[in-house]
Amino acid sequence: MDPITLFAMANAAVSAVKKGCQLYKDIKGAAGDVKSVLKDLDDQFHANHPPDKPATTTQRNAYIEEKNRVIELNKKQGETAGIYQELANYLGDFFDNMNKCMAVIEEEERKNREEIYEGEESLGRRALQLVIMKKQLEQMAVELREMMIYNSPPELGALWTDVSVMMKEMGEQQKVLLTKKMRAEEVIAKRRKAMMKQLRDEAWLGGVILIATFVFFWAMAWVVNDRIKKYPQYGTGWIPKTEDERRVEEGPQKYIGR
């Protein structure tokens, strides 16, 4: 389980929560008597731009855009329930991925204390990367808490409290199970690695034996072929003929008087 991927997923959940909170806050701010809100915008605009100091085209367009935004937000008052549920889901995603990432980081820290590091990156760089991710996750949690409790409608503060308490309890349970799972997977990975090494060693040994066998028979064939050329009387077989075998083939006449 890669902590970088988990960190990215937690960060994406934070962005979604921030956008949802802002939208929820805007809708709540525009709720109620939209006419009074629009009147306040009109009063502020005319106060800032009296007849002797007319607004520029850019300022007037911004004023009109803000009025339209308030009107549209007022139309979305019924959507806050859906946004509230989405925020709960995104908060759950954040805590889930944060707890998993923290568990992975702590497990890697334990391994670095107890085992020889064999990663591709340098040990110092990997350690620094994990420390930074851990600090950033903690900072994300603080930012979300402050935004939802102090800078948003009160119901979002209650949502933060409920979700954070629930996820804290579940996170502790999941952390234990996740640690057990990672250690079990590590044992399986080590066994698989040892088995693959054994297979490679056996394949290498088999290759050496095959090559040695081929070289041996090639050498034997060369010796036999050389013997056939130099001493044809011993026959063309792999095993040279004995004196008795030659005598039988050539006949007794050739051996009379010997």
C-alpha cells in the first residue's frame, strides 16, 4: 500500500470538503430574504460610486455578477441537504485515507528501525518524505477543523465533531487490522522472493549443466572424428574396434606370419 497514493487521495478529499463548505456557506448566506440582501448590495454599490464618481465598466459588471450569484444561490436553498451529505462522505474519505497513510508511515518507520532498508530511494530522502507527509496530514486536519467549526455555519461544526469522533474510533481499529495485513503481505512477499531466487538459481544451474553436457559431447564427437581420420582401421563408431574385432573383419590372411 503506497503512502503517496493514500496521501494524494486524502488531499483530494480535503479540496472537495473546502469547496463544499464554501458552497454551503454561500447558500446559507444568501438564504432568507433575498430582497434585503440585494438591497444591501445596491446600497453599497451606490455609496461607493456616487454620481460624481461613476463606476467603471469592470466594476459595474462585477456588481451585476454578484447580484446574479446571490439570486442563483437563493434558488439552491433546497440543495444544502445534499451538500451536507456529500461533506460527510468527503470527510469520511479524508479520515479513512489519512488513517491508512499514517499506519503505513508508522509501519515503514518500524521497519527502518528493525530491518535493513532496501528501497530504491536513499534512506534519508525516503524518511524525509514520510515525515513531510505526516506533518501535512496533521495540518490538513487542523485546517479542516478550523474552517468547519469557526468559519462555516454551526451545523458544519457539529458535522465535523460527529465524523471525527466516529472515524477516530474506527481508525484505531482499522489501524490494527491494516498493520496485521501489511505484515502478513510482507511475509508472503519475502517467501515469494525467496522462491523466485531459488527458481532462478536452479534455472542457472540447469543451464550450466546443459552447456557443460553440450560441450562434453561436442568434444567427444571431435575426438572421435579426429580418430576416424587418423586411424580409419579402428572403424567409424564412437567406440574404436578391438584387435580381435579387426582380425575377424579383415580375415586371418592378413595376420599370417605376424
